[in-house]
Amino acid sequence: MMRHRFHIFQFFVLSSIFLPSWVLNNSAKAEVITLAADTFDDKVKEKDTAWFVKFCVPWCKHCKNLGTLWDDLGMMMEGEDEIEIGEVDCTTNRPVCRKVDIHSYPTFELFYNGEEVAKYQGPKDVESLKTFVLEEAEKAATKAQLENDGEL
């Protein structure tokens, strides 16, 4: 019995040394920021920051079918400067969803400096979402820089 406990202890010690931290850290939600009516505008208007936001409702079967997709994207995008992953529950934040003109769920929209710059309508997998957000955020940043340079 004592020997069995020692092997379990060894497993946990070794796994904490050799497994990547994202495997051990089950708090993936930290990378996805929940936006609400009182935080949405301030967050998406952050200067030089792209916000990729999922608008959903808990009762939607398409939203449920996403599973951990959004959390997985949040983890994958961790460390990307000036790109944030957010989500809005349209049942509890109707004013936000009305303002952004959300009519179907889930809806994925990219905002840059407070402006909607792109709506995602592609495949629902992490790699496609990541490619989209990186490309569109780069386009939005370049456009904003050109506009700023033109104002000088």
C-alpha cells in the first residue's frame, strides 16, 4: 500500500516538472474575458487593442456544440500582444448585443479601437479562428497606423 502511494506521489511530482503549464493549469477561463454591459465599451475601445468577441446564449445548441473551443482559443492566444479574447452572454447583456446588432448565435466579431472591423463566418476550429484573428488584427492595426500618420 505504501509503495502504491509513493508511485502516485512520483507521478504528480514528475508530471509537474515535465508537462506544460497549460496542461496542469485547468483555469483556462482566465484567458477569455467575460464582458458585460458595464465593461464592454471600455474594453473594446482600448487603444491599439483587438478584441475578438463571442456573442452567445446558454440555451443555443450551436453555442453548446462549441464546447471548449473559445477557452482553447483564449489559451492559444495567451501572450499575443494587443489581442484579447472576450465573450458576451446575450441573455444577461441584451443592451450590448442590441447595440452591436447581434441576431444569431454564436456570433464572432473582431473590434479594434472600439470599431467593429470584421465578422468571422468560417470553420469553427481553433486554428481557423486563430488565423482569422491574427490576420484581421494586423490589417486593423495597419489601417489605424496609416490613418494616424495621415492626421500628422
